[in-house]
Amino acid sequence: MTKKESKIMLEKIIKGVKSAIAEVYENARKNGTELVISKKPGVVTKIKVK
């Protein structure tokens, strides 16, 4: 895989991850639930979505 191909693949992965995060956030907003985000093992942050 060339450097250009790996860069294109990485950009596609980043775009997919951003899309997935946006979908999870939107579903939480619609359902009125809270998101739990792990920053490092054993440390979580709860975010209320309005």
C-alpha cells in the first residue's frame, strides 16, 4: 500500500467514525438518555444530552 492509498483509507475511517459518533449522539438526544464516555481505563464521564 502506498502512502497516498493509506492516507485515503485513513480519511475514510475518520469520516466513518465521525458519522457513527454523530448517529449515537443524535439517538441519545432523541431518547433523552445520557452518554458514557471512557477517557482511560476505569475513568468514565457521563454526558446528559438535551
